[in-house]
Amino acid sequence: MSDWRSRAARAGLRPFSRPDGSRPAERAPEHSMDPRSERGREEPRVSLERSVVDAAVYRDGRRIAGADTLPEVYRQVPGEPGAMAWIGLFRPAEAQVLEAAERFGLHELAVEDAIVAHQRPKLERYGDTLFVVLRAARYLDETEQVDFGEIHLFVGPQFVLTVRHSQSPDLSVVRRRLEADPELLALGPEAVLYAVLDAVVDGYAPVIAGLQHDIDEIETEVFGGDPGVSRRIYELSREVVEFQRSTRPLLDIMGSLEAGFGKYGTDEELQRYLRDVADHATTAAERVDGFRQLLQNILLLNATLVSQAQNEEMKQLAEAGHTQNNEIKKISSWAAILFAPTLIGTVYGMNFLHMPELDWVYGYPFAIGLMALVCTGLYLVFKRRDWL
């Protein structure tokens, strides 16, 4: 028995089946490709009661019923035109996701993604149901880091199911905004999808501002010669790369939605709203791409400045060595010059009885002249060699 079917059996639900009644082939269980994300799966799930953030039925954009448990909502799911159910789950148990999947006929692949989580942003269509994965982001001023969240949306003809695996984004704000605008909410599940997309994309603006501030500080540190700036550049580059993985796929999502406007009869006003979100998403993606390129240039510039500083230090050391070598040459030259008369004076100062120069009248002038001649000769030799 495959992993998802075994979970369905443990939850007391019948396994999924295709529209023609056939059962899908057994498959290996899905796992996240990011080893760091596996640690996130160990976080305890919230209680069953708290996992249902809000669930309500709407007709013509107005809330007509609400419930605290999923079975109550399922009993109230409308069947008439102009009505829809919106269920919001926060870190739900697998049984809850499987129960919702059974009730709304969700595809097994999308359900596995919603359970495993840690997916890349994407949009997939399974029959008349859209499955959308979004990654929200928020900037943490205290640690100067970007905290990423994940939300899964199942958008059907008369229902919206949101599965949130992180604190952000706060979809209660999105729900209140839509409930305050019945005309927009009356456009159906696609209006909810638009509002969630808009909230996620708008949440990128503070993150972009925070990253821009960090980059400005890094530029100052680079030109200030801060030795620890390389590590900060690397850490910020990782944040930007992760942020880019959240923003770049949004362009494909918005492009796919726009491509289906005519085919799926999207309301014209809603089309304008979605195009506006697409514009903001494009701007965010371009800014993030620019950040990544800018950080690469800053890292290259920092390496160049460090290399220049090292070359300058080496030059200064070489100049100091050259100067020291010249001083040693001068000292050695003068030592050699002074050594000559010392040697001659030492020879004539031995005071032996039988020395030929002791009785010579010109012996002393000769010794003095010899000292002067040798010293002058050594001075000229050292001077010619630029030792003096």
C-alpha cells in the first residue's frame, strides 16, 4: 500500500479514485529535497481545534454560515450557484488534509504536496481545481534575516481550501478585507486567490526595503575596510537567493493565470486585479534579481579592495625591507672603512722589539698615510656601488 493510501486508511477514509473509478498505481512516498526542511517537519502540529483558523460559507459575497469543525463546514457546503465555502487550515494534521481531499475530490499529487510542504511556488490544474503553492516572506529587523512562509491553495468551482504551514501570511486579514468588499468576494473562489496573491506580493515590499538597507550598509562597510564584511555579504547573498526562489516562479504562476482568462471565463474586473498583482510580482522579481547581481559585484569589489590592501601592505613591507637593506649597507661600509685603520694601528701597536718600522723616521707618517689611503679607497669603492 502506498504512503498516501495508508494514511487515508489510518484516518478512516477511502483512498482516492480517478473519475473513471480506477485506482491510481502505488507510488513511493514523497519527501522534501531540502534536508533542512525535513527538520521543519518535526515541529509539533497544532491541535485539531486550533488548526481550523476559519471556515465559512458565502453566498453572493456575503457570509451566511460559519463553523468550528470541518464536518460542520462540509454539511454546509453549498451546491447552488453564487455560493462557495472557504476553509482555512493552519498546520493541519494529515487526517484533516485527507478528509478535505476526500470531500472536495482533490488530486493525490496535490494532497501529498500539501502534506509534505516545502514546495517551490507553482500552479497546477487538476480538472476544474487549481492547486497553487506560494511562499510568503517577512523581514526580521532583530536578526536582519528573511523569514519564509508557505501556503497551499486549492481553488475549485465552489470552494477554496488554504493550507498554511507558517505564521505568515496572516490570511485572517485577507478574509476581513474580502468580507468588507462583497462585490469582489462575489466573483467567487478566483477572487480569494487574487486576494491571497496580492497579500503575498505586497508582503515582499518590506522585505525588499530591508534587504536594500542591508546592502547599503554593506557598501559602506566594504569601502570602510571592515574585515568581517565578507561573511555578511555571503549570508545576505543566501537570503537573496532564497528570496529569488520565492519571487521568480510567481511570474510563471501569473502568466499561467493570465493565459487561462479566456478559456475559464475570468471576470474582466478580476483580470485587471490579477494583472496588477503580476506587475507588482514582476517588479519584486526584478529587484531581487538586481540585489543578487549587486551582491556579486560587491563581493568582487570587496575581493579587489582586499587584494589592493594586501598589495599595498606588501609594497610597504618591500619598501621597508629595501630601506633597511640600504641602512645595513651603509653600516657595513662604514664598519669596513673603520676596520682598516684599526687593523693597521693594531699591527703597529704590537710593540715587538725587532720591527723594521720602529726605528724609521717616517714610520708614523707612513702608517697614518696608509690608513688614509685604505679608508679613501674603500670609501670610493662603496660609493661607486651606491652603498654610501
